[in-house]
Amino acid sequence: MSRTRLPMSLRAAAVAVATVVSITAGAGVASADANATPDYEVKLDLLPAALDSSGAPSAAVRSAFGLSTTASSRSYEYFDTSSRALKGQGWSVRLRHKSGKDLELNYKKRFDVSNGDVTSALDTANRAGFDSSDTNYDAQVDWGYSAQELSFSNDKSASGSGYSGTSLPAVSTARSLLVSNIPGKLDDWTAKHWGTDRLTESAAHGPVTTKVYSGSWQGTEPSIEVLTVPAASGGGTQTVIELSFTVDTRSEASSLRSKAISLTDSNAWLYHGDILKTDLILDRL
């Protein structure tokens, strides 16, 4: 039986395709790593009514969230340029000192979550190099009253020896620590050593010293952080009261967030909005 022969040009194309398929099958196909798997931190801001006359959570709030009557202290400050170059690229850099602990250096990259679509935010992060293979960063979704945000945090430490209580190093020392420990993704974010150059010219915003009350509620370990910053008007102060807890999955976060909102709202403790502490400190200190 005779066969119909393909024209020369089509036979050549077929051979080329077969060759590529053969090479690909033998060598393996490089594929992108999977998206990171975030945990979820629920963050709800409370009204001054949640505090007693001493500025601590009221007895009713302590009872509702199983809070201790004593607080731990921490001080922290953020570093950025006068033009907020780091913030403009979605980065924040923080130095924190908890009483009696080592200094904590935090480098965080944020990605917007639009309309609750965490998967799209994770896709965007993946394309920027933040995926499941990078164990230097912890992925987390902050879920507030009306907004969500995806972040990737790189945490490092430095000796707290010589810094009593929650005291922080001099600004020049703090800046040097942050520069010497800068992670590669931040350092080369838009150009070689872009991050180092920005931190070298940065200023400190802060410090703020806060009180944190830890508790136990619905199988979680909630905390209420109380901090004071200058008021937006430039006169007086504003007290920020943040309730937060962390869980592993979105379904847990959704259920417990709804319960926390219901509980705080029914007692007239809930602020119906989101207060971004990082922005307040950068803008007012």
C-alpha cells in the first residue's frame, strides 16, 4: 500500500518538533515552585471604651479574652527614607526589643489582597520570587475589619546585651545592624544593593513603647497591644488598641474573626475600621 508523503517543509517541521519533545522529555521541564502557604493573623482595633482608667484592658475585656492582668513591654522603630522609598516598594524594616530578650530585626514585603482574593496575591508574590521554596520568609495574611494584606517576613536577631529593659540602640548602631543583616531579596529589589543604599540613607521613626496583654480564647492565644502615638492634628496623642490572634487556616480565621467581631461589637468595644500601626509610626514619628 502506498503512503502519502508530506511536503519537505512539513516533514522538517515535524522532525524539529519531535526533537524538541525528545530533548524536553529527557532533560525534564523546569516548573515554578508552588505558592507559599500563609497562616492568618486576625487584627481588630478597639475603642477607648475597651480600657479602664489606668489604660489597661478593662475587667470585662480581660474576662472575655482570658487576658492576664500584667503586661509585657516592647519598644520598636521603623526605618525608611524621607521619601518613603521602602514603603513605596511595599517593604518595611523594623527593629524591636522585648523586655529581657535579644533585639529583633524584621524585614517585611507586603502585597495587596483585592476583594479577598488571597490566591491572586499569592500568584503575584510567586512571580516576585516569594514562593513555597523560600524558607527564609514566613507568609501571613493580616485580616482586619475591612481589609486583608499578604506579607512575607524575614526575621533575624542581634544580641540584646547592654540594652536594659526595652531600650534600643542608638540610631546609627541600629541602622548598621539592619544593613549588615539585610536579606538578598530586599538588597537587590530594583537594582544591585538598592536596599542597602535605601537603609543607609534612612531615618528612624519611633521608638514607641507598648504594653501587650496575652490571653486564651477559643483555642487561640490572643493579645491586646496598647500603644500611644502623636495625634494627627499634631497636638495631643492617639491611643491604638489592637486585638490580634493567629491561626493556621483561612477557614479558622474566618470563623473566629466573625466571633471576635460579634463579641467586641456587642459590647461597644469594636472600632469599625483598620488602623495601620506601621503607617502611623512612619508618618507621625
